[in-house]
Amino acid sequence: MHLPSLLGHSAQLLRLIDHSQRPADVLASEYFRAKKYIGAKERRFISSVVFAALRGRSAFDFCATEALRGIAPQVQAAQEQFHHEHKGKKASVELLFHELGIITACALVGNQVGVGNMVESIEQTLGIAYQDIEGRIIALGEAFALRSGIAADAGIQFAMALHEIWSALAEEIELIFAGEEFSEAARELLATRFATPRWMLEAWQEGTIEANDWFSSVELAASLLGAAPIPLRVNTLAADRETVLKILREDGIHARTGKLSPDAILIDRRVNLTGTNLYREGTVEIQDEASQLAGFALAPEAGWRTLDACAGAGGKALHIGALQKNKGEIIASDIEYQRLKELPLRAKRSGLSLISTKQLTDRKTTVTLPTQLAHLKDACDAVVVDAPCSGVGTARRMPMSKWRLTPEILLKHSRKQLEIVNLYANAVKPGGVLLYLTCSLMPQENEHVVREFLSANPDFTPEALEPVFAHHGIRIPGLAPDAPWLTLTPARHGTDGFFMARMRKAL
């Protein structure tokens, strides 16, 4: 497949994602299933450039919009010709100027924006050298022209304008940082350049994440632009980390140890893990390092009865089961059957027999436990509440999470989260542990919820995380000795964005 076709398919997929509320990865899978003629190498490129474009969306949108203005007459003529040729017909391929412009911008300046190595992606896909900037401008400009039906010189003019507009934007950002003045216009430019809604950037600046300044907020936004590695958790009931690393490397998979979790392995290039014996036999699970740390923050003991109240697909339940040495009881509950249904099979594959699942039918949050869990009132050694949230912390993997969130939706999330943690706290027995988790970076879903919960529930007290981690030989950068909660970030910790708070119920 040639470059014009690659850009065209990428633009089509980008539009599909833009016009749907469904998960982007699901839409991508469906797109490729419907177009079986697209080879594996081309699928990797299309996925790479589309998700990179989504992560840095506002920067590429800005560059494309400005550059398209410079060739407006050619664009209009091409659009009129397209509609004339397809009048009364169903077009097999729709002309997508704006999306095509965004994809071209990503392919051209994605490396500088920080969304990933677009140069390497194109080189590997097409088998050509692509290092020279002038060569990239010409190649992408001509590809844009061929795909959109404009003259080659107009396409090259467009690509050249993309490069110049990006360079000017980067220079303006440098001036802002040098002057340390964050005016209204400066804030807007920062939000555009670092591809984060301005209100979100301001929430980080005004909140408690990092150092409560613009530089830290921008650093956090920048850390969400790059692609995340594939994270594995070693099932320590089946093998140790060094053994798994050796097997992966013998299979030609470049893998490295995680920085924080003693069970974590990271893989930087996409591989088909589900086809490996390690995965099929339950020796490894795909689980982000931050999520793994949640299990260590709980620090369960063999023999405990643990409720994983919002278990989802059950990744944390599996880890907790390993930490409990397969002794005791874990009840994994969720209202979503589709997410929970695979857990029994995964538990069996991992050699775990202590996990049972409960699909909850109560659709409304009440002040008492759901009917299926009523027998657990005051009966659990530990309760884990991984509350449904905005998912902003996973923006490296699911970029649409940051673009679809609004302050109004965030407020709804925080209210629901407070209801949920209040509800499932009823299952904690006297002296038991309550662990509140989100994959969010928004203070409104994290510290604010915990503070409100503690204020309304004086029988619960916050408990320091540092000694609990130290027991497992884990040291978290920036974690104060007495801190009862922790926000992990890609900027500081290299993990997904993740929040955890540990609380203890009075005897």
C-alpha cells in the first residue's frame, strides 16, 4: 500500500472515531475487520498514526486548519469536482480534507509534538529512508495531493505550511516559558500545543497534582502525548520475573523490568502476546504498573476475605489473589456482565481458586449493599473500590478520554464516586481496610472524594501508604512518609495516571 492510501485510510478511521461515542480501539478493530485487504504492516501504521493524532489532536488540528487556508481555492475546486463526479451515486470513499490534513500534520511533525516516532513508522511501513525534512515535506505533500485530488505543487505548499506553522507555534511556546507569563492568550496556546482542554490544564494548575504551577501542569499534559508501553504483570504463583524476561527475550521480544512494581515487565513495541504460551498458561497478564501498585497498596494477607467491588475485567482481583497466595476468598462484583464474564476462565488459567464473581443487578446506588452482597455487611477484611471515572489517566492508551470529558460530566462522576465508596464501605469489617482507586488525574475524582468520604464517615481514618509499599521493597518517588493517598503520573512515575487512597475502619 502506498503513502496516499495509508493517509486516506487513516483519515477515514479518524472520522469514524470522531463521530462515535464508542471506544476508539473497538472502532479500529471493526474498521480493519471490514477491510481485510489491509495487511498487518499497514494496520500497524494506520493505528499508530491515528492514535498519535488523537493524543496530539489540538496541535495537529491547529496546524492543519491554518495550512488549509493557504490552499483554500484548490480545496474548494477539488470538493466541487468530487461532488460533481459522485452526484446521484454513493461514494465509496468520501473526500476528507480536514481529517486528511490532521493525519498529514501528525505524520510530518508528530516527532516534534511528542506523540511518537512517526518517521520510523513510515520508514518501516514503506521501506524507505525518511529522515530528511525536505524529503518528508515533498513526500507527504505529494501524497496529500494524490489522495485529495489537488495539484502536486498545492500539496507540497500545504505540507510546507504545516511545518512552518508548527515551528512558529513551538517558538511562541518557548517565549511563554522564558517570560513565565501565563496570560489568557498564553494559556490557550499552551492548551493547543500540549493537546489538553484548557479547563483541564487549569484544573491541574489550581489543584494538588504536582507542584501547583503551570510548568508542572504542562509537564503532565506533555507526558500524556506519547504512546504507552505494553505492561505485563508476572503471576508470581507460576514464575518469577527474571524467568519470564528470559523467555520473552529468547522469543525475540525486547522487554525490560518496570521501575516500581516488582512484578512489572514493560514491552515498548506491539507484539501478539495473546498467542504466546506465557499468556495462554496464565504466567503473565496485561496490567499497567500503576494498577499493579494498587494490589501492593492493599497489602492483602493470606486468608483474607476481600471484596473487589467494581471489578471490571478482574485484573486487580487476579493480582490480589496471587498476593493472598490463593488462600482466603475474593468476591469480584460488577454490574457489567460483558466485563466480568471472562474472569473465571482467567482465574483458572492463573491457578487461582479463591475468586468468585457476582454480577450485580441493582442498577441504582442505595445506602445499603446490593442484594447479592448483603451478606457481606461488616464482613470483609478488605474492600477495593475502583470507581468508574473519567479515565483521563489512560489518555496515552485511550486519547478520547480527555477530549470527551467536560466539567459537567466530571461533576457527575465525582458525585457518583462518592455514592459508590459510601455504599461499599458498609462491607468493611471493624479493623478492615478500604482502598479507593481511580484511573483519573482530576482532583475532583480523587482527593476531593476521599476528603468528603472521611468527613462523613468518622469511623474511617486515612492510613499511610509508604510503610505498606516499603514492606514489599517498593519506593515511590515523591511519596511522603505519612501520605494516605497517591497520584501516579506518566511524567513522574512512567505509569498511567492513577490515584489510590488507603483507609482503615475503627475496631
